Amino acid sequence: MTSITAGLLPCFLHSFSGEQKTLISFWRPIHHGAYVITDNCIKDSLCVEVCPTDCIHPKQDEPGFEAATQMYVDPEGCLDCGACVPACGSDSIHALEDVPEEKKEFIEKNAAHFKN
């Protein structure tokens, strides 16, 4: 039997209005490959520090970091949380649907980095 929450991610929103505190919880679909890193990446690893699913590589302590021209988001591990976007200091991380036309090639480059 399949769970009714299969393929869903629990989400929690906190709302504070004066003395009033509200917690809203809900389920939303899991979207894989929701974010893409482009060639603006400066490899400062700030995105790695905030990623809850450890899907941004290569990390500074991994082989190939120095040779890599940028970091990449694993499309199978990305849960669409968006934590990496405000952490990025080089404006190189975009939601899949918001990748600029001239940077669309990086959608496949991110995926290709994790094939093998």
C-alpha cells in the first residue's frame, strides 16, 4: 500500500504578528532538480553550508574542486527548498524555470556533472 504522503515534503511556516504566533504546516510535492548553478559561480561554498540535502558539489574538500570551474546542483538530490539562492553571493543560482535564456546550457551541465 502506498502512503498518501509519498512524494510530498513536509513544510512549516512561522508567522509572527505582534504577540500572535502562528505555525502553519502543510505538504507540498517534491520537485527534483529545482535549482541550477551557472558560470557566475565563484565557488565560495556558501550555498553548500545551507543546503539541507548535501546536493551541491564539488565541495572544497573533495577531489576535483580546484579543477572545477563552478559548483553544481545534483538534480536528483535538490528538494526545491531555495536555501541556496539567498546564500549565493554571485547570483549564479536560479530556479529551473527562471534560468536566463543565455544560461540554459547549465541545466544539462549540472545534471551531467553527476552522471557516472
